[in-house]
Amino acid sequence: MRNYYFLEYGSDKCLAVVENDLRERYSLDFDKHGDCIVGDCIHYSGNYADQMLIKENFFGKEWQYPQHKEYETIVAISFTEGKNKNKINKCNTIKSWFDQLDHLHLLKEETVEN
């Protein structure tokens, strides 16, 4: 059975601060993206996550995550490629990294079985 793993974190810091912290501490390289649906966001894809999006929670006149209005920035991470054991290891690495950052708070952890 193939599983998919997802994490969501919230931060009271702005998108630039979150990106800078992750770039400096863990040498992650981000690409800037933007569209009319989610607004500006920072994207990472590589050895530690299949996709990591850092985005503003409030875009235009709407909350992207209205249940988490206390957070300015949301980090959404997915682990979808490879063997389950490798995805779990990557997920646990990210969780241990983010536990070291006071401004990042776990909002949701989900496993989808396929």
C-alpha cells in the first residue's frame, strides 16, 4: 500500500522571515512563485520534501486558512514520491527541524492511504 504524508505549519512571522530561517539553517533552495489563487509563495522541492510551499495566510481579501487566522504564514509540505519508509524519514526530518524554530507551529499532520 502506498501512503502519502502531509504537514501544515503556521507562523506568526512573515513569509520572508520563514524562508530566510529555513534557507540559512538547512540550506534549502526556494523558488518564488505566484498566482491569482494563492498569491505569492515560495516553493521548495528536493531531497527533504516533494513539495514545500510557504505562503501568506491572508491573500487579497480572504484567508487561505480561515481556521488559523492567528498565523501570518502557512507552510504546507507533502511527501508523495518514493517508498513509504523514505517518506516517513523525510517527514520526521522536517518535523524535527521545525520543532527547533519557535515561530513554527504544527497545525495538521495527515496520512492518506492509497
